[in-house]
Amino acid sequence: MLAGGELLASGEVRLAEGKSYTSPWTYFVHSATGLDGISHRLHRMLRARPHHPRSPRPVILNTWEAVYFDHDLDLDTLQALAERAQQVGVERFVLDDGWFRGRRNDTAGLGDWYVDDKVWPDGLHPVVDHVHSLGMRFALWVEPEMINLDSDLARSHPDWLLAASGRPTASKYCANGPDARFQRRVHHGRARHLEVDGARPGADREQSHGWHPLVVQAGQRPGDHQ
């Protein structure tokens, strides 16, 4: 017997009398050729969707494993990385986690989507301009459905925290109502693409509908977000 379903914590969904809950779809896939065959079948299913993007996917370099949170580097490091990327055919350069305020490790900063002027005293413009001069597109990593307790946003608006069993997991504010301030920050940094990290419990359909317009308004075509 096979069974599948979403991973819900105890008490995460509570139904009042007469109420209902619609669970996500569960797909079962079989292949005689192992994980590769399973992946190929899932890929074919996804690509067959009428709304699936038809444009070629750009070749991406993501800075995460090159620098992790250490953005307090000489600018030459990231510029050299961009140059190497351009030499091997990269089309989109993604500046990953660590560019925003107070984000020196994974326990702080989520929710404060401002460029950290202590790390980037001249803003992101120098690296963005260099990437563009090499003929590549520039993107920023974001995780709009999450918030750290150690952030200005959490301290200012604790009521925006979602919590399960006393453990904060997500911010409905960031996900369900992305405001104009976020959009202006993206425009100001001239990042026309966002790499959205939202593949986790808590990033539900309502949240996705919240940040999708933000991605489109930032300059992408619908369906072209990560």
C-alpha cells in the first residue's frame, strides 16, 4: 500500500464544524530506470502544462557556494566571478543570500529587504553594472515568505509572524501583501530578475499569489521567475 500527503504539524490545520480543507495534489510516479526515469516523467508532465514557460531557460551562475554569506569582500572577487561566468556562457548572474541588511548568517535579517550599506557602501550598482557590461542579466535571491525573529520587521510587527507549535516559520505580510517598498528596492538595484526561494512548508498558494505580481512588476515576464 502506498500513501502520500503534505507534511502537517500537529494542530496546523483545524477545521470548524461545516468547514473543509483542500489538500495539495499528490502524484505517484514509477519508472523501471530509477530516479532518472522518474525525473524525466515528471519533467514531461510539467512541460506539458499549457502555462509552462516556452522560452529557453537561461544559463545561471548562483554565487551561493562561491561566497556564502561573506559579501564583505573586495568587489574584485565578485567581478572576477562574473567574468569567469561570462567566459563559460552564463546568461544570468544571481547574487544569492547575504546582500540584505544584517544577513551575516541564517539566523538574522530575513524580512529586511534593504541592501546592507555596511557591506555594500556604494550599493549594488558596481556589481550590477559590471554584470550588465559583460552582457549578462542580474538577479537577486529572495525568500519573501520567510522572516527571522532577529530582524527589524519581526521586532516592528510581531503580529506578522506565522507560528506552529511556538516556532515562527513564515511572514504572511511578506508573502500575502508584498508592498511597494520591496518593488522600489528591486528597481533601485536594477535587478530585473528575482530568484525566489519558496520551496518549503508554509509557502502556500496564497503566499505564491502574493509575490508573483512582485516578480512580474520587477521586470520579468510572467512564468519566468525561478
